[in-house]
Amino acid sequence: MSERLPDAVVQTADTRIVFIVMDGLGGLPDPATGRTELETAHTPNLDRLARAGSIGLGTPVAPGITPGSGPGHLALFGYDPVEFNIGRGVLSALGVDFELRHGDVAARLNFATLDASGNVVDRRAGRPSNDENARLVAKLRANVKPPTGMELFFESESEHRLVLVLRGENISAALSDTDPQKTGVPPLPVTPTDDRSRGSARIVQHVLDDIREALKDEKVANGVLARGFAAHARYPSFEERYQMRGRAIARYPMYRGLARLVGMKVEKPATEDAGNIDILRAGFGEHDFHFVHFKYMDSRGEDGDFAAKVQAIEKVDALIPGVEALKPDVLVVTGDHSTPSRMRTHSWHPVPVLIASPFTRPAGPEHFGERDCLRGDLGIFEMKHLMSLVLAHARRLQKFGA
């Protein structure tokens, strides 16, 4: 028997688990009020669950390490984000239902706005509509030719996001991002991260140069930034590890890709968040584990819009009674990382976690917020252990040892 925990002590049970993931949930205090976005929001339902449940703070990767969305979600699902790290490109490709083959190299691209000197003015090209995204992707397909002996694919994701896939012999994913993560400077060159990838770096840089040439007459989306180069390989599935049938309800492709990577069934999402609760209800009895993703906390945090992030949190809180009506055995509410609106980006700060089940040990905090979570019975823990806690609450773990 493998001694990997919790895998070695997993058992089956007729219990249902719901994971509500509020992307970018954690924040920092507003200097004017001393309260974070979550502490500012009116969340009567989450506060009620927090008073009766277990709360704490989860560290997505390690203290001081700022996670991407991929590592953040893999930790939530119990996959060590360092051991099972995967680039964003593969997740985005899977999320748009692209049939990756073993060894395909994928990258997530952002349409971006460059000035006359080639410096980045807007890393997201004004967040174009999905229709505009599709038009731009069609333009790339028509004008950018694949490297000799290789296949090249462009796939629309959403807004400013698209996917690049290269298929061929000896192509490597050991390549650096070209996104400088700031404006006023040019895109970074593609550089190899090991000696064997020098040829791959030249090939990919040539493709990116051709993309820029194809977009040179665009007023807004006249360049791209590449992130998360990754080669496709098989991961141990959710069902293999936990003996659970999992499914995902997520509107954004990357999160569907994460779910597909670990073998969950991916549902077609609703166009509005409230509709996703209807989808959850419709298939609730057919699966053991339900992952429901809400994006706008992260988007509004990256926009630096404190008030809009507060509103996004409140909208999810209003949906909680609909989830409770399904009577899940364990209900988890958390985030994959923090996105403080003060920082306009992901941060290293631990993320609030709430577990509601019949077997919690309430510690007295009144609200679901960062400072109350710090005083909760879960304390501060590594997020990769959240799945062990959840499985235990769902009575899905045997005793370890004699």
C-alpha cells in the first residue's frame, strides 16, 4: 500500500462534498477603515456558517510564495503544488476542450496593447469582448504559419486570453514567460530555462514575432504576452486518489482545465453565477465532489476596485442558502489565493477557509473574515492538507495505523 496521505487511508462513503471557490478571496485592510474586502462585505450566510463551523487560514504554496491560479487550485484539490506544478498553458488548452496529445507544448497568451516604441501600455488590451477575441484569433490562424515540421494551433479562451499550442518532435516547454507583469517596458524575450531548450526558445520567439507582425494594424490588440509554457502529461486522477466522482462548474476555461486535468467531469456553465447553483442542483446526486468556481473577486481585485470586490463577495454570499438546501455533508468555502485590491495582483497572504459539517469544533469567532479566521480552530495551515480535513469530515478516511 502506498504511504501517501491521505490516499492510503481513503475509504468510500455515501457523502457529498461541495467546494465553493471564491477566486482571489483574501485581501488587505482598507487604510480608511482597517477592514479587508471580505470583512467589509455584508455576508450574513457565511458569518452564520462560520459561527457553527471550523475556520482558519490556508497557505496555498508556502509562506511568502505568491501562487498562480494553477498551483492555488491544485493545492485545494490535495495535490502538492510544488510536486504537481503545471504551467498555465496546459490548463487553458484543456479548459477550451482542446485535445492535447502527450508532449504538446501550450502557452496562455494575452492580447496586449503596445506603443510605438514597443512598450506595453495595457497587458490585457482593454479586456476585449469574446467576439473580438474570436476575430483576432481567426486573424492569427490565417496569417501566422507553423514552424517547419510542426503544427501550430491558436484557440480562443475569453476576453484578452487565448491559447497557443505547438506540436512536434523535440519541442520543449522549459521556456520563460514574456509578460513583464508591468507597463512601460517591452515584452520580455523568450529564453530557455535549461541548455536543451535553446532551439525551442528560438522557434517560439519566431512565432511570437510573426504574431506581432500579423497584429501590427490593430489599434488596441497589437501584441501578445506569453505565460505558462507547459508540456502535457498525465496526472493521477481525483477518482484514483480519493475514490470520488468529481465534477466542476466553472465559467472560465482555465478552471475547467484544472478540473479536467485531475479527471473531474466538467459541466457546461451558466452565463450567470446564480444559474450555476441550478446546475449544481440538477446533478447533485450523481457525484460525490462538486467544485463550483466564482471568478469576480479576483478580477475586481486585479482592477484595484475595492468596492466592486466587496459586491462580488456579497453576491456569492446570497447564493449560499441555495447550496445549503441540497444538504451537502461537507460545505467548504475558500479561495485559491489572495488578490488584494490594494496590490492589484495575486499575493502571498493566507486565504480564509470555512468548513461546515456536523463534526466541526467552533472556536467562537463571529464573522467569516481574515482576522476571525486567524482565531479559528483550523489556525494557519498548508492548503494542500485541506482535502484531508474535508475527507475526514465526510467520513471518507480510515484510521491510520493500529
